[in-house]
Amino acid sequence: VQLQASGGGLVQAGDSLRLSCAVSGRTVSTSVMAWFRQAAGKGREFVAVMERSRGTSYAGSVKDRFTISRDNAKNTVYLEMNSLKPEDTAVYYCASRLHWIVNCCRPPDFVSWGQGTQVTVSS
């Protein structure tokens, strides 16, 4: 399984950005797909998850601003980020696992990871 994240960049507070995660070796529509982020000097934290039967779920800090979605034809998952804040600055990672688990989602729950894409939000 390979995940390729892209779309990061330097933006100003209030701007929008869309991250992409192209997946090979696994079908995004039948897998658990998630986004995490890691700010400098901090641990990796959950951002959003999508699962076929359970829909989507978000961290409280991004709810109503970020949207996770997928394009089955492209086997790609997206993270649409609106109203960005300086505290959203981090390296963003996409991750995947085959099946849902109870009390998902912590970083150790996922084996397959993308390489990360940097998002920097200036004030």
C-alpha cells in the first residue's frame, strides 16, 4: 500500500487549501481513510476520518472548517481546509487501515502512512 500526500503550502490566516492523498494498493471506498497532523515539537494528532458505513468524523478543533472526502474513480482522498488559522500549521499525513476498530483513531491504529505535506498558515 502506498499513500502520496500533496497540496500543502504557505497561506494566510482565513485562506483555504485542499490536500490530496493518492492511494495505490488499496481501495479508498472500502478502507478507513484518515488525516493526522503534527506541529513542530508536538505529537501527531487526529484530524479527520472517513469510513464507508460510519461516514466522517472530525477533531473538535477543525470541525465545521475542514472536510474529508474521496474520489473513488481517482482512488484519492482529500482534506478541504477552510478558514485556516496559524494553529493549523503542521505537517499533514494521510493514513489508511482496512477495517474500523473501536475507539478509532490514534496514530498506532494505522499502519499505512503517506509521507506528509507541510501546511503553514501565517497570521
